[in-house]
Amino acid sequence: MALHRRSIEMLLDLVDNKLTSMQVIDREDAREMALLEAAKRELEALAGIKRTASVVPIEAGRRPAQRMAV
């Protein structure tokens, strides 16, 4: 069964939306994110397109909280 390019692009958009809204809290979330990223690469290969945006987990960009002097 072959998918039309338009269908693949729609699926890519859905996967991108899921990835950007995900918050990785535990290993299960990390596994799901890895699976979604793999699915995204497969869909891009099927469509023959390459998107440059990548997802960075929110926690990765945060600095540790600093205590305020009282």
C-alpha cells in the first residue's frame, strides 16, 4: 500500500505536533520520543523531503534553580 505525498506530509505534521508538545519526564516518555523521531525520519524518507527542525526536550534547556538570599 502506497501513501500519497499529501498524506505523508499530514502525518509528518501530526508527528511534529506531538514531538513539540511532549515533555519527557521518564524513560517511557524518552522511548516514545525516540519512536516518534524514527517514524518522522521514515516518513521523510518516503516523501523524499528533509526537514531541519529538531526537537529539544524542555528539561534539557533549563538551568538548575538558584536559591534567593533571604
